[in-house]
Amino acid sequence: MRVNALLEVWGQTLESKDFKLSKTKTEYLDCKFSDEIHEINIDVKLDTQVIPNRGSFKYLGSIVQGNWDIDKDVTHRIGAGWMKLRLASDVLCDKNVPPKLKGIFYRVVVRSVMLYGAECWLVKNSHVQKMRAAEMKMLRWMIACTKKDKIRNKVIQDKVGVASVKDKMWESRLRWGHVNRRSINAPVRKCERLTMTGLKRGQGKLKKCWGEVIRQDMALLHLSEDMTFDRKV
């Protein structure tokens, strides 16, 4: 009932701004904060039109899932990277182009697409391994070698001048130190605080929050939280 009331208020607000809410195109996403919370089967309606529920949707190029997982977004990013690689294959797969130049082109055209939005991912080891496997397959394709050639990943990365995708994901997340310098009442900080305190033991499986991912990165790299308050550091 609360969702229907909010949807009605939202529709009225849009209409007051001379916008019209399409009843046939409107969909909604139910965010599940715990695996143990069972949703009640209530039809969400806009007037008499039943609004369908989606498990995920695309927003600004990223796939948002209601259960907080990023599996679909990681798969989507890898697919986008392959698409860019194929479009640029005339350069990246040309034997006359130096490997280092290929690496520069790859970092700008392909990797930037693959890591779009990665700084906000609640990343797991399985996601990192999936990204690493996809990138190494791309790099091997670029220099025309296969696993049968038995060339180590590190040798291939050094040949094209490309750092590990795991390190670049670390870098993109830790570059968000400005989030910690914001006021505790800022939207991002509020969201982080609610994520950490919104669930209690016994309510189901606790979801990993973004701050926990950052703290794990900082522990592995021997960084302290105080460093975020010094922009030069």
C-alpha cells in the first residue's frame, strides 16, 4: 500500500511539472536488503494499471540489481569491452603495430569501457577472476598467441605495457577518498551508514557494503583511513 501511495504522489508531482507518466512503460525494482525477508505479493498499480516488477534495469550504462549483486553488470561490462575490441581490431590485431602502442590504445578504448562504474562495485574474488580471465583473453588475441604457447600472463602484460586489471580496480576504488571527506549527512555517507547498520544478526545474510570493500583494499595495501583527509597523500 505504501508503494502505491508513493507512486501516486510521484505521478502527481510529474504532472504538476507538465510531465506525463506512461502507465504502460513504467516498471519498478524491488531492492531486497536481506535474503530472508519474504516479499508480500501486492500488486503495484498506477490508477488501474498494474506495474510490472523487474529484477534488474540499466541505468547510465550500468546494470542495477535488486539484490545488490553485480554479476549482470560485470558480464555486461565484459561484453562491452569485447565489442570495443572488435571495433578496434584493425589496430589492436595488426601485426605491424608495436605492442606498446597496442597497450596504450587498449587502455584508452577497451579497458576504460570494461571498468566503467567499477569504483562502486561490491566486488568479490569471483568478479575479479572473471575480469582478469576476460582481459587476458583479449591481450592474447591482440598479440596473436594462445594458451598452447605457454606464455605467462605477466610476460604478456609487460609486453603490451598493461597493468593487472585487479590493480586498476583497486586504484579506481581508492581514488574515491573524497567520499570520506564529505559531511556525514551527505547522501553517499548516509547510504553507507544505513547499509552497515540497517541489518542485524538474525535477519538473514548480511550484505557486503561498499565501505567494507574499501577497508579490505586498504588493509591489503597497508593504508589508513586518515590518509583520505590529506589530498596530496
